[in-house]
Amino acid sequence: MPAPLSQTLFHPRSIALIGATPDQAKTNSRAQRILAKAGYAGRIIPINPTRSEIGGLPAYPSVREAPGPVDHALIMVPAAAVLGAIEDCVAAGIGVATIYSAGFAEIGEEGRRLQERIVATAREGGLRLVGPNCLGLLNVTDGIPITLNAAVEAEPLVPGWLSMVSQSGSMMGALLSRCAARGLGFAKLASVGNECDLGVGEIAEILAEDEATRAILLFLETFRDSEALARAAARAHALGKPIIAYKLGRSELGRRIAVSHTGAMVGGDELATAFFRSHGILRVETLEGLVELPRLVVGHRPGTGGRRRAAALTGTGGGAGMIVDRLGLLGDEVPSPPEALRAALGAQGIPVSDSPLIDLPMGGTKGQYPAVLRALLASEHCDAVLAVLGSTARLKPESHVDEFILGAGQATKPLAVFCAPQADGALAHLDAAGIAGFRTPETCADALHAYLTWQAPRPRPAVPDAALAAAHGLLAARAAGVLDEAESCALFAALGIEVPALQLLQSPGDFRGEGSFAVKILSPDIAHKTDAGLVRLGLQGEAAVRAAAGELLDRARSQFPAARIRGALAAPMQRGLAEVILGFRRDPEVGPVVVLGMGGVLAELRRSFTLRLAPVSAAEAGEMVAELAELKPLAGWRNLPRGDLAALARAVEALSRLAALPAVQEAEINPLIIRVEAEGGAVAVDGLVRLG
């Protein structure tokens, strides 16, 4: 029986080094030296067609001719020779090949085609691949480094409880050394490069099951398999192992392919944040935060109350002020200590004011600092505690860290300690005691914010088949392309979203009706009709509507001779308290998302929006509505008229169900008009849908 993937990946009994060399000046020689230095107990098999011995070990022309079995191959040959090496690995029955070689999808189309041939060959032969263009894997727990990373050769491998998956090979070595300087060791590390096969998500799933791993770090540039990463996050959460991500690549990919305002509003960074939040992954904004956050959160679970409150105890007002100020900008709270807590401390002879910052010099009466710290860690008015040390952290690190240990005890909430001076001794003592210490106020605030906003993974709600039956029927006969407004509104109505009564006018004389109307051109080839001057609003009576329809039809045919003009569309004018934009898109990186923002022609300029992965539950839709500050007056603020925000939330939930219709790539309602609550409803007056 073939060995399990986790074994061949991180616990191979034999490793073939394809491209090994006796020339110690060449990079390819490093892999064998690193394995020997780590004391790897398995078989090392150098592969080189011109050598019979390398580094005191028998060498072989190819893995086909090497004695088996071989669990893992590290491929270090030029890109043009990699396909042949993969064919040899398949023939030898190897389970996993890690490809160090570069020159594939990262260099362009020619490299991508070569990479695709390699993947096809490996899949046909049952061979799993890591890379290409990667620096390999490390099992630090068992002393099995399969890598050419120079930092690994230079640094001692310190076993620990962190594991990491990185899309950047060099950052694997950088974080290895940075964590070692803080007394943190690793269990497993993986550099995945181009992720042609095994990627971040699948490897993170394996690490979640690893007994030596208590927390998983991710260094990401993009999402290549978000579904696998979502599965890994759910499994890690179930096992009580936090996943912490640092992400680069604030991509504008979505904006380049979008045809709607929604696509132009939302960038890669907002999508990444929504993905992490939905799947219970903590996100940090600084590389140092990736190093320092794990101690703060390991052993803790995401909050459930929706509050983001950190109590602050300080021996230096300026040091604490920098962190508190940053937390405030991020939307977190630093509440004043409640009266009951102040009274209890006062009874112990420890006067505490109602200031959010509890200023208590550590050089004061012995025992006061631990007593206050214990009280804050036990109090329900906060979700985490910030403690700041002044100059005494440098002068007497051991004695003051002992105060923290006495105060922290068996606390059930996170404690973050910032040392205002450069106090390596105090940080080392904090690390040894398992207390999270921070070098800078920015990183401390970053870590606290990450914890306070941490949520458990949210399973996507199931969409009942009955809710999509009508929509399926409308799309059954449609191919790729953009639906016109009448077709789009019909789809929205099928989802349960209110739309106005529409009249399609092939000629101006087709119109019938009284009252106030809007008229616009109906064409799937003209996306933004207001920008093109093809909309007229507030037209009173038949004569005005017919005249406007005739004018717009003539203008559209003149300005857009290649466009399909299906006529003019007339609809009764709608009244309401506010306009919003409601959009859906199937993002190429994170999958389906629903976006709610302030609408109208300034939607892209305002960039006031909120988003979630789709579909959303009724509760999530309500959260989205509550997050838009511009909609707060519609909740009855200062006796202003109340808007039907419940109807808006229902529309958000309904549009998000497009996630269950794979044909829909993008959809938008702009504007969606929110009526006065007494009149009821939210009506979609303009729409666009793109299929594909």
C-alpha cells in the first residue's frame, strides 16, 4: 500500500536528491549537507548521471536505477530536464516530488505550458508535487529538512509548536530566524512556490492534524485554492489550532475583469479580509505580528459576543497611549474599569480612577500590579488585557516579569505586554513564561486587533432548491454574455427582490400610463447608461415619456452603432430615503461574494461598502446593513424617518443566493431604493447581470 501523503511529505524514509553535486560551491550541494547536519536517519540517494559517489554516498544516474523504495524526491535540475525527472519518479513509484527548479508559470506562457505538462504526467502516475520554484519542506520535530534554504543551513533547527506554509521561499528562512530569536521553534515548514499541485490549503490541512503543531502561520501572496484553505481553517478551528495569515498581493485583478460598479469598488485586499474573517483565520498587517501574535492567541478561542474590548494597564502613559490610539482607529474599544472593579481594588488599598488607562507604576507598593492584573483578566468588561512596561523593564526584567506571572496565573483571556524601551531581557523572560511580549506599539496593536476581530468559521448557508427554481428557469436557455436590464430585473424578481413594473418600448408610441416615469435605453452592450446620457428621469405623462423615448433611441443608435438596441424601457419613478448599490461577483481568488455599498453615480468614488462571502444568512445580511454608517440615520436616529432596513437585508440575502447559480459571474443592482418603513420595501430600479 502507498504511504499516506503526510508521511511521504514530512516523514519520508528515503529521499532522492535529483541533481545532487559534489561541488560544495554550488547551491545544489546544500540539500545533502543540510540533511546530514540534521542527522537524518533515513536513506539519502544522490542522483547524478556523471557520478558514482557524492558526499560519501553511492550516487545513481536516475531514480529508475536507484534501489527502492523511495518516498520523496527533491528535484534540482534545470527546468528543461524536470519533465524527464518527473517521468523517472513516476516509474520509480515515488510518492512526492518537491521541485526546487524555477522557469515555469512564474516566467510566462511558455513556462506555464511546461508546468502543465509536468502536472499532467505526475497526475497520471499518481505522483504528488510541491512547487515548482520553491525552497522545500522542513520537519523540524524529526530532523528531516528537504530544502536548499541557506538560512536553514546557517540557523540551528529548534523544534517547537509553530508550523508554517509560505508562498515565498525566502520568507520561510526569514521567519525561521526571526522566531528563533524570540525563543519560538517550529514543528513543520513548507515553501510551496507555484503550487502546481499541493498548495497552501492541502498542506495546512495536514499540519492541522500534526500532533506537534499548535498554531499555523501563512505567508501568502495570492489565493490559488481557497476552497482547500477553507477546509483547512475549519479543521484547525475544530482542533483548537489558530491559523494566522500575513498577505501581500493587494491585487487589482478583479477590477480589470469587472463590468459593474461593484467590481470597480472592491479590491483584492477587501476580498482577502472577507475570506479570512469568514473562515476564522487571524490576519496581521506586519511581518513582526506574524512572529509575535501566536503566543497571544494559542490556547484561546475566537470571541462570541461581538465586542472588541481591551483593558489597559500601564506604567508609562505615552507607551500605552500609542497602542490605545491605534486600537481606536481600528474600531476597537478600551473601556473604563467598571465601578465594581474599582471598588474591589479600593478595598485592597489600590485606588483606581475611571480613566480607560489604569496608570500604576511598577515601582509602587509591592503586590499592587499583580492584583490589578488579576482583576482585569477576570473582569467581564474586557476581552483581552494590554499591559505596558516602562524603563524598569530594561533595568529589572526578571523581577517585573515575575509580577506578570503572578498576575496572569491561569488567565482565560489573552494578555499582551509591550515593553516601551528596548528590553530584550524582559521579552526573553516573557517568552520563557509563555506570555506574549511585543517590541513595538504598532505590532502590539496589530496583534490585539487581530485577536479582538477573530471569529469562528462561518459555514455558508444552504440555498433551498425552491428559492432558485424560477431563476434556473430564466437562465436555462441563456449562454455567456450580459443580460439587459429587463432580463436582469426578471432574474432579481425570481430571487424575491422587488422590481418596478417595466414597459418595453419598441417605438415611442408603445407607451401607456400616467404619473412620473423614468426612461432609459435597453441594451446589453451599454453597461453604464447614465454615463452615456441615455437615461431620463421624472418625466410626467405620456407625451413627455414618448418624446424622451424617441430621443434616446435616436441617440443610442447614433452613438453606439454596433450595440444591440432592444428598445427603450419605461418604469414608474420610485421614491425612498436612500439609494444603495447591491452587487454579487464570483471572484477568481476567493469565490462568490456579495457587496453592499452606497449607490448612485458616485458609488465608485465614495468606496463606502461592506462585503461577505456568498451566500449569506439573514443574520449576516443584517450585519452588513448595520455596518454602513450612512444607513444609520434610517434606523430612526434623532426622530428621522425610518427606512425599511429589514427589506434591504432580505434583498442582500436574496442576491447572495446567486452563489448557487454557477452561470452567474457578476450581478448588480444600482440603485436599490430603500423606502420609508411605513410604506415598506426596497426596490431594484436598475440592474446588470453577466453570465459565463
